[in-house]
Amino acid sequence: MASIDTMDALEASISTEFSLSGKKAHDIVSAVFEGTKSLLVASVKDPQFRLVTKLGVFETRKAAPKVGRNPRTGETIHIPAKNKLIFKPTKAIVDAGL
């Protein structure tokens, strides 16, 4: 399979692979990405594990506040604490080298 680096390329690949119309492939890709986005937003708002079977686990971790530096001016800045979204792939994905 060729490299897929845009939504249009993904839709074209799905359309060809499964003999679907471009509109149907677009609807499928959009639904998958909207569902994934909803899952990620829910993970950030309600920190807990979110398992996606055969893909991996999304979880949030708290990142402590830290001191950084503006590379342009050299000025010291304070970076506030925040939640980070972490993804842990399944063993099958890790073994495949992805």
C-alpha cells in the first residue's frame, strides 16, 4: 500500500480498496476521525484510561509547571501545569514496528 499522508489520499485508498464511492469513503473517514476526536476530548476532560481495542490506550497525565526560555529573546517564562495526552500502542502494533 502506498504512503497515505492526507485525508484525500486516505479516502482514495479506502474507496479503491473496498470499491466504494468517493462520498461513501469520505463519510467513513470523517466518522472515524470524529469518533477518535470525541474520545480524545473526553480523555482530557475526564482523566482515565480509554481503551481502543486492537489499537492502544489513551490516558492523561498531569505535567508539572516548569520554567522555560523564549529562544528568540532569552527571556525566562513560566509554563503552567497542564494535562498531557499519552498514547500506548498495543503489543501487536509495537511488534509490527509501527
